[in-house]
Amino acid sequence: MVASEPGIDEIRKKKTEAMKKKDPEVIVYSTPNCPYCTMAKSYLGGKGVKFTDYDVSKDRQRAEEMIAKSGQGAVPVLQINGRIIVGFDRQVIDNALIRAPPPRRDAALGNIIYDPFNI
């Protein structure tokens, strides 16, 4: 091994630090009269997480999108870094916020891009 090459631990550390700096992509599908939706949005706001909120009681297209993604008609549905969470669970939300997004498919090839250092 060449002395100038970084070790795996250094690469993981750099990748982890980079992930922490990047804001998570968060979408909340909710209704105004849902107490769990209100709690989820308050929890995210209290953590300083920016999110996009869609009121599925008024937006039929977003409601259909939510059902297609989650397979559920119940709210809240949260999409955090590409992961779907149904309901309000602080621990699950916290875990999703710190994890990297799942691998994406290469649009041209239809292949999953594999990242061996995905933590």
C-alpha cells in the first residue's frame, strides 16, 4: 500500500462527515386534522429539518402519489432520503435522517449504482 492512499476508516469518516453536512430530503404527506401529522411536522421543525408538506386532503394527485409510494391511505407518510415511513415514530425518523439515501438506479442502464462504502 502506498503511504499517500487513505485507509478505509479515513474514507468512511470523510463520507460520514459529508453525509452529515448534506440536508436530508424530506417530504411529509399529511392532513390538517391529523394529530400525528401535526406531531411529525413539529418534531421535524424542532430538529431544524426543512421539509415539504403536502396536504393530501386537498391535493388528489399528491394523495395518489402517497398511496403509490407507501401502499397506505393513512397519514402521515414521510419520505426521508428516499425511504418511506408510515406513521409517527421518533426513532425511525431519527434513523432515516442520519442514513444516506438508498442506491439509485442508473436511468440509462437501469442498474443499481453500488457504493461499497455506504454506511
